[in-house]
Amino acid sequence: MHVDDAITSRRSVRRFLPTPVEREVVEHILRVASRAPSGSNIQPWKVHVVTGTVLERLSTALIAAADSSPDTEQPEYTYYPREWFEPYLSRRRACGFGLYDKLGIARGDKPARHRQMLRNFLFFDAPVGLIVTIDRRLETGSYMDAAMLVQNILVSARGQGLHTCAQAAFAGYHGVVRQHLPMTDDEILLCGISLGYEDPNAAENHFVTERVPLSEFTTFSGY
């Protein structure tokens, strides 16, 4: 697959088939992704791969925590602004409303929205889950480095005919995750990634987000 096709065909898949993904394929994806650039080549990331019974136990614990004590933990870094503003508010709403429309979830149906949120912790039924972390003693530049690793994982997965979904939802339950994975106290949980083969018949997988035109985010000077 040409890299342009891998990038443009990447999207957030939210329902996967149970088809297994061999360890050798996951290792290949991570080996390719590790070519991501990082300041002074410090490679500040770690990736914890889960599958099988470990994934099932982790998912069960996460859903129980999100259902019973949704506000017990907070992410160890701030992803979104505390107060939304334009144009980002409208883009966020369009994404959320578009997904719920595909799923047939009414905007006021909070129970259905909560059930859909909980599917994050099932890794959307994917057979493989990844948890990406960074050393808490590092600074903002290393977050940029880790983000480039995540992007490389998503694109490399497409090169293998797989799909993914990067999920910040896991960051809010880092304490639960720590009970199931060999994370050290120095690690901050950045995100999870669902990895597998998409279910082509799932309505949510037919939702494709739009991108603003080049003219809206680019300026050319002296070109």
C-alpha cells in the first residue's frame, strides 16, 4: 500500500471482527512505527500490548470502574481545553453527532451514549489493544514525539490491511490499567489503540469525518 493510501484510508474504526492478529504482525507494525522521529533520538515512548485473557480482564475492570465510579480518576495530562471555543467546538460537535446519527442514538439518549462510551474499554471488540505511555519526567516536546509514534502505528497498521482507533478514554483510568500491566510509576498513560480487522457491516464504521480545506489551515509565504 502506498503511504498516501495508508494515510488517507486510515479512520477511527469502532467495531472490529474477532479475527486474530498474529504477534509477528504486531511486532512488524511496532518495529516500523519506532522509526518515528524524536528530539535527540530519545524515543520517549513505551507500548504495552494486550490480547486474549489479559485484554478481557482489563476490559472487565475498566467497564466496572467507568460504570460505578466514573469520576474517581482523572487523566494525568490535559487533553482538551476546559472551555471550548470556535472553530473547535463546532468540529467536535459534528464528530460526535455524526457518529451518534450513524448508530441511531438520539442526542438526548444519555444511557445509549454511555453504553457507546463503555465500548472504548472493550477496545471496540478488537483482538489486540495497545497502551501507549511516556515518562512523566519529560516535557511537552516528548509528547509530540510520542504522537508521531502513535500516527506511525496507525499508518503502518493500514499497510498490513488492518484498522485502528486511537483512544484517549483510557487515560482517565490509568490506575485500573496499572493493576493489569507492567507500568512503572514513572509512566503516564497517553492513550489506548484498538487494532484489528474492521467489521465492514457495522454502521459506525461507515462514519468518516471531514477535513477542512488546505486554505483554512495553511499559509504560503515567499513561495
